[in-house]
Amino acid sequence: MTPKVYGILFLSQDATFNAKDYDIIIGNPPWQSQMTELAEQYINDHKKIVGDKQIAQAFSLKCSSTCKENGIVCLLMPSKGFLFNRSSKSKKYRADFFNDNTVLVIINFSIYRKFLFDHASGPAVGVIYTPRKSSDNNPIFYCTPKPLYTIEDMRKFTIEPNDICRIPRDIVNDDRIWKIAMWGGPRDLELIDKMQSSFYTLQVFVDHFKMKSAEGYNVGNKAKICDDFLGMPHITVDNFAEFYIDKDCLPEVDFNKFQVSTDKNREVYKAPHLIIKQSHRKTHFLSAVLDYDALFNHSFLGIHGDINLLKYISLIVGSKVFSYYHLMTNRRWPA
């Protein structure tokens, strides 16, 4: 039987290999956010929780029940689903996984995501665990190899001493720890704690001053007609500039079909508004305050409100402190 067929049948209760327990299980489960019928049945029958239809999470749970208690499981998992996703179900899955198994080693390959595999760019994490709850309190060996950007990086990994952390088991349910330990250490966790306990979030600031915020439009197959955007200046990733964009340099909107057009917060397209590019450029976040109406897509976050407050937010967004905070906390910024 081929590995692909085994993968399809692995979650089946009727497969012949379910009659045995195994000493070692090594695998690379599917990474799709799409549960198969067998996966749904397994989760429901065993009353398990997985987040965002991550079938890899279902595979990891089945491995625990298929492997002997003193056996070893080695899986290559999607790092976002396994470590960084903060949906309520993903947090529940993660808490149950660490509670029901003894995780020995986690190797976070997120920074190598663009050249780890030939035909995939998703961030990966290797996890080694035994399917029993151990009484020892040895920390989890957490390794985050980082490239040195030399010609050798395409052929080998270089692991420096500061790429290795030992995560105490009593803090594994702190969702921040995997990201902070990826780039920093205990002092960074203390600093992030201080920042989060001493200062308001951007959303609280926006709500307090009754400003409106939303992502820009999206296009897709389920398009709806919005003629009121026609003729507006159109901001794209290619023509975006930091702090301010000359209106005369922008093209006009010449389309009217949208999948999402931010119906509830249309003010974000109205002046004065702050446009924040959601992806960084060389660890630096860009934003611009505009005094004219303009349309932008979901690559940007828009905020409408008092122009002086918008300029204040823009300065913060462009600061090194803002970049540091997002590097340590934002699950969408793995590298």
C-alpha cells in the first residue's frame, strides 16, 4: 500500500493497521484547512477539538492513540496551525495536546519557509512527542534555526546557541511564548508583559476616540456591484508611499465588482483617513495620512478620524518599537 493511501485511510477506524500499536510514527500530515469525512468522523467519535478545520491537528491526535505509550511520534506540522493560531478552538486543541502528550522537541522552521520545500512556502514546525503524560518537569527543547544568508544556506542548517530555548512546561499555554522565544528570551517576555499591561491597544485607542477602522475591499467570484467607488483615487501596493501620496499620481477606480467592500465602515475610504500597509518592508511598517477620499484593498488597514490623532498613530506605526512589538507578537509575521 502506498504512503498516499495510508494517509487517506489513517483516520479510518476500520483500517487494518488500527489493530496494532506502534513504537515509532513518522509523518507529514496534510496541511489543508479542510476536514475530510473520515477526519470529521474521527473527531466527533472521540470528542476531540481541532481549530479552523486543520486536518493536520486531527492526524496528530490520531497518532497519539495509535502509538505505544513509550513510543515516539515525529511529525512535520504547519507552524501557524500548531503554534501560532489563536482562535478559540486552536487554543483548546493546543492545550489538550500539551496536556495529553509529553512534547520533547519542537523545531520551528518558519524562517526557512521560502526554500525548505521545492513546491511549498508554508511555514513548518517539527514536533517530537510521546503519547503519554510524563510526571517529569523537564523543559521542552525549542529550536528556531535561522539562515545566515550565505550560499551554504540552501544546503544546510546552521544552529547557533541563541537559536535554542528550553520552554518550561508550566507556561506552554501562554500563546505568546512560541513567537517571543523564536526571536528573543525571558527579558523580551517580561518587556512584552510590561507593554501589554501598561498601554492600550490600537483598537482600544480607536474605539475610545470613536474612530472607524476596517480592512479595504476584496474581489472574488461572489462579486457585488458598487458604483459609488467609480472615479475615486485608487491606492495599491505598487503606488503606495509612506506618510503622504500625491493624489495626482494615483489612477482612478474603473471597476465596480467587489466581494467585500467594507459596508459597515465605509468612512475608512473618506478623508481624513490613515492607510496602514499590513505587511512590513524590511521590518518597517508604512502608513500615510490622506486629506482626500481614496479606495484601497485588503492589503491595507484604514482608519477614519481626527487628522491629528491619525498623524500620531502614523508616527507610532513607523517606529522601531512598533516593529519590535509586532515581531514578538504577530503570528502573521513568522520571519
